Amino acid sequence: MSRWLVTQNSTQFAVEDLSELKRLATSGKVSAGDMVQPPGATEWLYASEIPELASILGAGAVDDDFEIPKRGIPAALIGVVFVVLILAGGAGMYIFGQQLPTGHESLLDDISFSEMLVTDPAASLRSGPEANAGALQALAKDSKLELLAKRGTMYRARTPDGVEGWIAEDQVIPMYQLGGGEVRADYDPLYNPDRYIRVSNASWLQLDQEDDQVTVFQFMISNDSKYEMTDLMLLATIKDSKGNQLEAVEIPVEGILPPGKNTMVGTLAPETDAKGEDGEPIPSRSLTSSTFGDMAETDPDLRLRWSEGVEVIMKAEDFTEANIDILEIRAVPTE
């Protein structure tokens, strides 16, 4: 069956035929800036470059730097602002009538803008990034935590005595929110790194490798912040033709996302027949292309085992839609 592939940001889905593609374009579900791969082709085209869609979408050239539509203000963000206003009185116990600082100085001698305070007296540090995960340690109200990473609405954090775990973002107040505009702009990527990275130009391909069904995801990640980012965790999701999720796989990615740059992710295969200390075969490694480039400078032979894209073994078969999304990420503070 001749199918068309359509990519919208980090989502890709299949369309059975041209008639269905034209119907989606007419209804607005396919736009001029979406990427389309015709049946049997290897190259991707803008939807407006498909002759049969040009009259529907307009045949004008598409700007590669088109602006991403702005989202409405999330209710959670409004809630955070409301909490900050409520806590302003409590913050007075820390600043004792002083004006909020506008630079990068610490709020107090023993707490900085890069840390956060627990605001929920019933909060606990949890074992996983779910609100109902097992409690590791109860946290006293107004105790401080060091930020490690973010996943969804949960922060990975560390206590002063070295215990690491997870806490919901609505149970803490990052101290940078009490600073001036310069402080908030400077520290926001550390607490909300997911707002500053984007997945684009995503595509996928199914491969048969011996007994495994391997799906290769190719995509680009843009880091729009001034901080290096690392500890990347991706989520690969596949769906059937009705939109039902068939499978989801988490993919840890090693390496650095350089600030202000685009980065690909690839796969470094192990040496032939290489085994670990437990005697099991050594698995492939997913790496950012920037980090792999640094490794290959000292060991050029690594390029023989490198391939573009992330290889994922999916158990489900006959899926028609595949997504790659950012699940977890950490911004690295500058010295």
C-alpha cells in the first residue's frame, strides 16, 4: 500500500493515500509548513510543495524560520504566581524589609537563587518522578533543596545531607522567582529546561534485524538557552491507525546539548561480540552528535560503529504513527 508520511514538529503519522492527505489539508489538520514524504521517496517536502496540495494550502515558499505558535498561559503558571504573591509575606522573614535584589547575589548567606525552598509541610522526597511514588524522606517546611533535573511537573532534587529524590513543582518555590527581572531570566532555564529545547525534523524507519523489530528515529534537538544541557531522557511512543498507543519506551541519551545550537542524536554500536563483566552482550549507546564528535577526535575508529538516529526495539508491530518527545533534561549551571 502506498502511504504518505507527515511530520508535524516531533509527531509523525501515515496517511493512506493522496485523497486522504488532501482532505486533511482542507480541514486544516495538515498545514503548509508540515513536512511530507511521498510514497517511495526518500526526501521530505513542505506540504505546500506538493502540487496537489498547493491550491489548498497556497504555493508560496515556506520560511524555514517560521515562528512557533505561542501557547496560552498555563493554569499551573498562574498558580505559581499566585503562590509567590501569597508567600511574599513569608519571604519577608528572609529579607526583613529589604528590597528584592535585581542582580545575581544570594538572597541570604546560606541560600542562593539556584536553590529552592519546600513550601508544603506535608512534602516528602519521593523515589520516582510520580506524585504517588514511595516516600524516601519527609521534608520540613522551609528546608532547602538543590535542583538536579526536571521531568514533567516533578523536580529531581538533593537534600543538604545528600539524599536524592523527586518532589512536585507545586511543593517548592525556586528562590529565583523572588529576584528581579534579570535574575528570573537568568535562572529560568535551570528550573524549566524543557521550555528551552525543541525536537524537530523527526522521522522514523522500521528495520528487521534478526529476531528484533528495530525502529530508527532521526531528529534534531535545539537548545535555545545559554546553558549546556545533559541527562537527556527521551520517550518513544508508537500508535496504531486509530491513535491508540501501542507501546512507549524510555531512551537515555548520553552527552551534552551545547547552548544555542542544534544537535542530532545517534547510536554507537558495541565492538563485535563485546561482552560486559556479567557475560552479557554490551548494548548500543545513544549519544548526542556533539559528544560523539569529541570522542571520535581521539578515536577515529569509532566512526565505523556510529550511525545517525536512535535505534529502539519495539515489540508492537504494524504501527502507523511514532513520536519522539523530551521526557527529562538537566541544564548545567555555569561556574
